[in-house]
Amino acid sequence: MHRNAIQICEGTTILQSCLNSVGNSCGVLFLFLSFPPVLFDDCVGNEGMAFEVSHPDFQVDEEMNLVARRDVMDSGTVMFIHGVNEHAEDMAQVDIVGALPRSPQTLREILGLGQIQSYRSKRALFAPRMHVSENMEPPFPKVIGTVMSSGMEDDHIFHMTGSGADQDPKGVFTINRLTGEVSVSQELDREAINSYMLEVSVTDQNGKLVEGPVALLVDVNDQNDNRPIFKETRYAGEVLEGSPTGTVVMTMTAEDADDPRLQNAVLRYNIVRQSPDKPSPNMFYINPESGNIVTVISPTLLDRETLPTTQYELEIVAQDMKGRDVGLTGTSTATITITDKNDHAPEFTHSLFQANVDEGSTGVVVNLTVDDRDDPATGAWRAIYSIIKGDPTQSFEIQTNPDNNEGMLSLIKPLDYESLVFHTLLIKVENEDPLVPDVGYGSSSTATVHITILDVNEGPVFFPDPLQVTKMENVPLGSFVALLNATDPDVLQSQSIRFAVLRDPANWLSVNPVRGTVNTSANLDRESPYVQDNKYTAIFMATDNGNPPATGTGTLVIHLEDYNDNAPYVHPSVVRVCEDARDSVVIVGGRDRDIHPNTGPFKIELGKQPGLENTWKVSRVNNTHAQIMLLQNMKRANYQLPLVVTDSGLPPLSNSTEIKVQVCTCKKNRMDCSGAGSVLIPSMFKQICPFNRKFRKKKYSPNPMSLPYSSFGK
């Protein structure tokens, strides 16, 4: 710390002014002190200097003069000036000789505007802002500054409190109790704590506060101990081929943990290596301050198809201290990919493609090949083919093979040699992505395809197919059924056709091999299991005499009309009744394998054996069912009941049949048929069940237990 003595009595400048507002009287308005310039030399210059003055009414102006801010009544005898810049710092003490008189000399008193209380001087405790460099080397402690008191006496003691003194981190700073010297006791790290706020006070021996507390700020000065660090070790960027010079590709930035206000953290970027270095070692440039990587190469040279590679690797170095040699460095890598744009139209490898196709066939006819210099992984390379002429029936289609970009021209509809032998198609190829404005599709983007249809011996064709006829079942053997019609598509050849039966499930038909007439060879039965929905289906084959012979097939469908050739029958064939005649009734129905009108309504009656009408009664329920009632009690046994059922056909058919009637014991809605006797013939009814009481008619409600069906329709 330096010490200066300044005599202000000779150098006082008094500014006077007249205040017209108070009656043209003149007085002393301000007392402005001017001192010699403050000299501060850091061996580099006084740039960026900051000064702190211990007295609040004084400051150091732009010309390095110590000047008063306002009217000063008492400046004291000692002032301190603290100067600091990024290179150095120092403290100077100013001793004031011949100070201003201590009597009040204020503007208020001069103008007589009231009384001002007498001024009482106070002691001044000054704690200048202190600075300590991080990473200081031992030994410790090291003095970093002094807290000063203008009225310090021998029995007074300095005290320091706060974070870094008596609070965590404790013991970083200490103060000499007698001199006020502040020391640092250990190495500091600015990146951990960049400043400490402490308080200093002065007490007497008894601990009574004499001065303070005042704030003491200790700044930790930065050292360049952190190198720049990129967030990633490798960055990736893309630039479209043909981009203008100066196009921004990507931005690479690093971070430096040092003080951002100092050059320790001011970074500069540089490209130190480019691989490969063709066609120029300086294809890219990085802005040293922003880290933006831009293109330097001309758009014409930035051509993906002519460059030796589509990826370039740059080694980027970030250096602090504004890139000076003394700065620390960090390194990362940038990989730049030259992306493709559709600046090359696809071109056919041949202007003419030819193919031969068998008539009647489908599938791939020919593969169309193209060249495209664009990137195969993009829509600028993938091809789309279209037929622009020569396919009025839309018999062809083209699909793109994704592996090799070839166009697979296929037939989706068979072609006929006899109709047209030669087909000529005009094909166009384009890309999925549009071309760039200055590139267009040329003549090489179209090609002609000649397709020749080869004659093939085609099989005869039946017409109509299927052939449908209607016949009555049971027609005589050898009856005419149908005439097959088949023609040969090979009209340019003279060929004959012969017919044969290919599939006749019931073996009912025969065919004349030359004329194609179909006749019956067996009885046509509508009720046969080979007939479905009254239709019988047979398949015939026609064969020409070509080399080799060709065949064709045709279908014959015979719709069979019903003939009343099946007698009706009764169902069920076994019924149960209760031995008590009051609870004995069953329902039976008629069935017929024929169809309307050769089926119901059915007529169901008792057989013609004598005496049946005394024990049993059959009455009509509806068109298909009848009710059988027991007229008197019967012994539990099994009986054969003769019935006659007749259909409604023309002529009608009748059927005499028997059903088994089980007479059972019925108690509490349960029917017990076990232990029934042997079956009795109808002629024994009278002997077993003599009619010894008069039959009384009464309204009868059937017992559900005796009904074999829940409804008549079954």
C-alpha cells in the first residue's frame, strides 16, 4: 500500500453563484476539492481500471483525479483508494494535511434558512474489497489486505465473522486482532466459491463494540485452470450437395468453467484437420467465435456424385484466452455427410426391350433396367415406372424391385395369339422425389418394349359352362339328357374334338364321343345322396387332336323333378302310453322322401284288423300329424299297432305299417315301462282286454309325459 500526503488549502476551488430567487444575494454554493491525479501502473496500462474510495463523498474521475462528489463538510484526515483491473490490484492511503475547518459551512446556514445541528465526527472503519487468486501455492497463511480504522487505539481488537471465517467453510480467512491484516489460510478454487461475504468489527478489551460491523467482500480471482470441454466427443451434421458457399452445416460449442468475464473462458474455434482433404483441404470453415461450421467449397464442386466420399471428418479445437498460444485447448470431431438431391434423372440402359410370351399365360414378362447416379437410399434414386402408350386393355402392370430398382413388367390378363400377335408399349421412368429445377427428364427416361405372343395349343372351351337342363326322375334308360357344345380357340388350325365323361358320381350318364350327346345309363333318382338341392352335377372333358393334345372341361347340371315314387311312413315307430286310459294319448306324424306335391297332407288311419276301433282311436291333428288315444285301460305290455298312412301325390301312395306301443304305469308324472310283457298281436286284443264296460266320451287333456314331441311340426 502506498501513502500520499495532500495539502488542500492551496488548491481549493470555490465555485460561486448568485441565486436570484433569494434576493440577488451571492453565497458559496459548493465546495469542490481537486487533488493531483492518482497514478496506477500495472506495467501493461491503466485499461479497465476500477477504483474504490473509502470516503463516500469522493471518487476518482475519468482523468484519474480524486474529486469530491458534493459539498464536503469533513473529509477526515485519512482516505484509502483501492485500484484493480484484470492484471493487478493495489491500495493507496491518502493523508489530508490542512483539512477543512470543522465548523458548519453549509448552504442552508449561509442563506440563513434555519439551524443545523452541530456535526460530530465519528471514527471510520474501512474494509476495502480484497482479492485473492485461486490455486495459490504454499506456504500459508498469506496476507491479502488490511482493514483500517481511523480511530484505532491500543486496546481495540479486530473481529471477523461470516462464511469463510467462523462459518462453513470455517477458517479460510483470518484477521490479525491488532493490525487488521486479513490472511488466507488455504488454497482456493474459484469454480467452487467465487467470492466470500464477511463482516469486520472493532471492540474494546471488554468486548464492547467500538466500530462496525462493516462488510468485507473477498473476491477469488480466476486462473486459467480449466480447459474447454465439448459436450460430445463426436458431432454429426449434414449439408445438401450443391449448397451455396457459406451455408451453415452445424454448430459446435464448448464450455469453459473459468470466469466468463475474463479471457480465461473466452474461446476460439479452429479446424485443425480435414479427412479426406480432396478436392480441397479447406472445404469447410468454422467461425472462431460462434462455432458455426460453413461451406467454403463452391456449389459446383460440392457434388455428391463426383466427390471421393460422401462423409468428411473434421477435427475441431477450442482454445481459451481468445485463442492465444498460452490458452488451454479441448478437441472434438465433426462428421459431415454430403446428402443427395435429385439432380440426376433415371435413364434406361436400353432404348428397346423385347420379350416373347405364350398366349394365355400371366406373370413377369421382362425386367426393365435403369441407371441413376443419385443416392440409392433416397427417393431421388427409387424409380417409378408407368405405361404411357400401347396398353388399351390394361393387360400389363409394372412394379419396382426395391433391391435393384428394376421395373418388372408383368401380364395380368392373358393375351390371345389369334386376336393380336405383336404388342408395343412405351414406358416412362421417374423418381419418387421431384427433380431439381434445372434438371429434367430426357429421351433416355423412356423406352420401348416389343412383346410377341407365341401360339399355344389351347384346350377346347365348353359353351355354355355350366350347361343346365331339367329332367324328371325315373326317366327310361337311354333317355336324351343334353347336347354338349365345345369349340377349339385355335381357329387357325383344323382340329377335331372328342368328348368323354370325367366325373359322374352316380354313374347315371353316358356321352357320345363324337357328337357330344348325353343319355341316361341308369335310373335318375332325385332322392339319391348324390343329389344336392334337387341338382345332379357331372363334369365332361373335351380333347382336341393337337400336338400335344389339349383338353378342356365343362359342367352339366341336371335339375331333377320329383316323381311320387316313395310311400310315406309314420314316425316315431315306438310310442308310450299309460295303462290308465284317461292319461293315454300320443302324437305321430307322417313323413315322405318325396317333395311337394307328392308329400303331405298325410292321412293316418287304423289298420283293418277287427276290434282295433274298440281299444284305439286315431284322429287328425293337422296336415302332417295324428293323435292316437287309448279308449280303455290296458295291461302293461308291448303292443304292435297297425296303421295306414297315405300321401297326397297323383296318384297317391299308401303304406301299411306298425308302430310299437308300450303301455306303462304312470304315477305322479312318472312313467314306468320296465317289466312290460311280450309283444301281443292285434288279434289278441279282444281276449286280453274284453270290452266289459261302456266307453264314456269325455274331454281329454294329453299328459305331457306321453307326448314324444314338444310340437307337431317335428
